Amino acid sequence: MSIWRVLLAIIFPPLSVLDKGCGSVIIVFILWLCGWVPGTIAALIILNNPKQ
């Protein structure tokens, strides 16, 4: 996880998980619409997942 991805996850979370798959983008986008904090947390969790 690079520093640029972390900054992008803080500024615009759906764009930071774009390469993780359509499901991740949709989940983060919906959470981001509900509020900035849930979207950012979800994006950071997805980016920090060691399986991908």
C-alpha cells in the first residue's frame, strides 16, 4: 500500500479501490455516500487486505 493510495483513499475513497473489483468500488461508493468516514475506513481496510 503506497502513500499515494492512502492519500487517494482519504480524498476520494472509491477511486482508490478501483482496481480491486467492481464489488469493492460499489461498497465503498455507497458507504462514501452515507458519509466520508465510513467510505474512507472501508477503502483503507480493502487496501490493507493482504489477500489481494
